[in-house]
Amino acid sequence: MNWLYNEDKIEDISQFPENTYGFVYKVTHTPTGKSYIGKKVLYFNKKTKLGKKEIAIQTGPGRKPTTKIVTKESDWKTYYGSEPEIKKLLAKNKHNEFERVILKLVDNKKLLTYFEIKYQFIHEVLEQPDQWFNNNILGKFFSKDFFAS
């Protein structure tokens, strides 16, 4: 199942504008109509150990680094969200029951978090638990707080 952005299928990272850091998305389980709003980065940095040859060719005074930072493409193509309820459905091979839509492309980390939260509040994800998989925003605001007795 591909991502949709403005009605277009997104299948490859080259289809994103050049400075895109990540995106805010909405995943909908079509049989139930329940959705989830989240964010996803396109790349991540990973620390990897240098090999013996790489360490040996280093010159200069002082201690030689033994690791380097490598930028890799994230798992955005196969990602559906971090919500446990969604993961359970995916474990049952229900990938074809989901629609994945990109709501907003973002060019930096701070704005990615801002727009994720903005969309979650606009859509009142915590106030309508029968329509949304989201059960918290930023780990600070919880749907259970709206319905506590």
C-alpha cells in the first residue's frame, strides 16, 4: 500500500521536495473508519563503527575516532504507525485494510512535531476515541482524562 499526497502516489524518496525532513500523516483502517495521526522522518542518523582500515588511514594528533555518523533512509515506505492496535492488525496481515495519506510535508524536526500536534488537536483525536487510535498527545495529554469519572 502506497502513501498518497495530494491524490498522487508516493513510492520513492525522490518524489519528495528536496529539503523535506519528514511528514505528518493520517492512517485509516477502512473497515472500522478509525484513524491515526502521526509523524515520520525520511532519514535518520546512525552511528556505525569504523573498520580497521578506516581507523588506520586517519592522521593527525590526538585520539582517533572509532565511529562515524551515517545518514540512512528511514522505513517510511512500510510504516503505518507506532500505535499497538495498528501493529496488531498488521501482524494479522491486514495491510490492505489501511489507507495512508500524507497531510503535510515539513523541512525540519521542530516544525514536524508542531504540525503533528496541530493536526491532532484540530481533529480532536483525544476527544473521539471511537474514531481515533491516538490515545495521547506528546505523552502529556491523554484521552482517558476526558472520560475519567
